[in-house]
Amino acid sequence: MKHRKLSIVLFILFIIANTTIIAQTTPFNIYIEPLNIPNLGGIQSYAYGQHNGKWLIVGGRLDGLHQRQPFASFLASGNNNQIIVVDPVAMQKWSVSNSSLPVALREQLSSTNMEFHQEGNYLYCVGGYGYSATAADHITYPNLVAIDVPAVINAVVNGTGFTSFFRQIADPLFAVSGGHLSKINSTYYLVGGQNFIGRYNPMGPTHGPGFFQEYTNAIRKFDISDNGTTITINHHAPIVDTVNLHRRDYNVTNQILPDGSEGITAFSGVFQYGIDLPYLNCVNIDSTSYVVNNAFSQYYNHYHCAVVPIYAEAKNEMHTLFFGGIAQYYDSLGILVQDNNVPFVKTIARVTRDGSGLMSEYKLPIEMPAFLGAGSEFIPIESNPRFENGVFKQDSLLADTTLLGYIYGGISSNDPNIFFINTGAQSIATSQIFKVYHVKNSTQGIHDLNEQSVGTLKMLVYPNPNDGNFTIKYQLVKNSDVKIKLVDLKGRILEEKTIRNQEIGEHLFEKEMEELKFGGVYFLTIETSYESASQKLVLTP
């Protein structure tokens, strides 16, 4: 994570339909149940494969949030140098050192934030960042590793040799960390990420030891031909977009698109150009192209966390669930709070795409029990009904309650904002596991629509609460007259102003209202020729 330059906290409450909370009938509900395996150990930002209910864990880190100081950040002592096998049903764990592997393999498989995908028996791991004794520096590894998952699991459990079950090839296009490796049909998609070489330094590449950082700004596409001995890569022309694909350390997950075909969506990501804050839009990817969805904004769950994709075929609804992590926004008693320090959050949220392609965001009535989720993974139960790309078939989940899978690991923080005070003691890599259940016919627990996620005005009022001095920010997608109206709780209009023929783009309106009553509650409304939005304004002494 880079240096956070801003520290504004904004409080926003959406007041629509007589100030009631907007919600929809929930398509299903989710609950989580903790599971603890003795002596498992904590890990975050790892890669996994699975076979016959057992998990294979490689890479990742054994410590919590990285420190800001270059000399203390991403220390080799925090590398995961073990090959770990977990059986969540038998509640057993086996591990063995990776020291018997060739040096090049051992170093890459001790790195963090590798991209990975399991195809049949083989787990393919790409890139990853960490300290290389060979290079005498922190590097992003320019390699792909193929792991025979069933063979390695059996070897670790039975204490036999496993080196022959790992293969590695070099390719500079695989020098990527913090992106995602997915697959559409027979083609692999390496989405986003960066090539980072050197010591992390939040002050930038020209300070201290310095570093090299290059975002891919791309969707790199390739085919893998693997006969079990030889791996051959056939690269396709990449899709490059230096503005919209400048993303890393985020959530990318497989989807079923409105036409029923396989796709991928890249949600949020960091960092925007010119400001160290997450993107709020998403990128929808199909087998031939991509579309940036600026009509949708995701306010919760911005960094990489456990994600569950579920598709309801009869309704043509694609649901994606996000569990905790790190975000610029969180909900506090119905108030959407913006914190530009981008804190750890507890939010569990759902993004739903309907049959017309409209996407919207909902906050679930449950949350993570602590500041958990960042760098965790969701590991599905293989026997559940899923599409070829791993998306759950909701219509085929026939039981009232179905165990979908497990969330394992990630960072556990003792406070939302620890980045600037982090000495390594404020967070850990957690060993916590959560069972994730899908409840089909639940009538309890409303999923609250984040109205801001679907509105084009993207109205913000800040600071709020305030002392009568505040700023309204909004965006126009069409040229329009804009009416700004302030009313009190009794509906009396206190001020009304019309701005004629404002142009497309972002606008700021600053206001000073000294005559307003401190401790009072008011409502601000913006009306255009095509849309309106309202928010509560609170004055404090």
C-alpha cells in the first residue's frame, strides 16, 4: 500500500422514500461460522489448489500488514517457506519445508501475491514479489510454476519426495504481482498487477533505497499447452489501457455475463492517477474485449479479500460477495463513512448485476467479527454445483442451507487505521477459518442498497456533520440545469438555487449557512433534468 495523502472523513446518509433505508428483497442470505484447526498457523496473500477436499497452500506471508520503513518491509523472515496441506473436515494440517526444491523454484514459491489458477490437477502460479537471495534484492519473479496438486498433497501427507511434481518456466511477461490469473474458455487472462523491484518505500522511487515500479496496465492473454512434462506458452495480443487497467491488489472474479457466456469482472483496484485512492468503478471482460462500467461505483471492499461468485440462471442475476478487507468507505449505523486513509473494514457486501447489465451494491446485515479479510481467500467445496469457470449455480443449490466453502487466512488488524503507526505488532496473519453458508429461503436480514452505487450524480456533502460551512460535490453525465435545495425536517425550503446549463463533468458548490441551527438536521437535494439525489446534513456546535 502506498502513502495515503488525504485524511478526510465524510459522513453521508442517503435519504430517499421518506427517509427510509433503501433495500430489496434478499435473493439469499449468507452466514459465517468460525472453524479453528489446531496448530494451523496464520498466512495471508497466498496461492492455493485443492484435491479431494484437501487444500494445498504455497507462498504468501506469515506476518501482518507490511511496515512503512523500507528496511522493515517485506522481510524474508516473514516469507512462507513451507508447503502446507489442510483437511478442513478432518481438521488436520501437514507441512514440510520447500528447501529441497531448486533455488529458483524455492524463491518464487516463497513470494507473496502470486497470481494463480488451478486447471485439473495442475496449479499454475505466476509472478509474485519477495526477497531473492539470488538477485540480492526484492524482485517480482518472471516465471510460471506448474504444481501437480494431488501428487504434492499425497507426498506431503505421507512424508515422501515431491520435487518432481514442480516445474518452472521463465517468461518476462509473467513478472507480475498483485494482479489476477483467470480463464475464459481455453484462454488465460492475466489481469492488471505490477512489476515491482527493490525495497518498498511509501515516499516514492527516488527516496531512500529507491525502487522500480511498473503497472502492466493490461490484460495479458495466453494459452498453456501442458503434457505433464513440457509447458508451452502461446501469447496473444494484450489489451492495454493505461487509464482504466492501472490496477493492482484488488478483486477479480469469474462471472456469468448477461448473455450467458463466461466473463471476468475486475472490481476497484489501486491506485488512481494523481491520488492514492482506490478506483470505484469496475471493468467487465469477455472473451474478446472489455468495458469500463462508470455507471456503477463500488464503495465497500476495495482491496483483495475473499470473494464468492453466485449466478441465478432463472433470473439472470450475477451476485458477487465480498468479505471484509480494506476500503475507502464503510457503514456506521446507516451512515456511509468515507475515510481516505483507506482503513481495514468488517463489511460483507454484495454486488449484483441484473439481466440488463445494471450493477448495484448492497451491504449485508452481517459483518466480519473483527477487522479481517484482507489477503484472505475463499476456497469452495468442489462438489457443489458450479459452472465451468467456478461460479456457483444458485438455482441448483436445492437445500435450504448449503455450505459453499471456507474463508482462510488474511490479515487481522487490531484497529481500522494502522498504516502510519505500524511497527509490526498491530496486525497478524490470521489462522482463522470461516465456513460460508448459503441460505436459500431466509426471510430475515435485509440487504441494504447503497444508492450511491447506482446513481450517476455521485453526490457528496462534506464535511458532514459541519458547522454550517460545507461543500457539495456532484457529477453530470449530461448538460443540464441544476437545482440545489435545502429543507428542514418539516419540509420548509430554507434555500433554493438553480444553476443554469451546467456542462458534463465534476462540479463543486460551496455554501456557508451561519443561520442554521446547531444540532439540527436538514436535507440537501440536487435535481437535474434526468436525476435527483438527497442527503442528510447534520450541524454540530
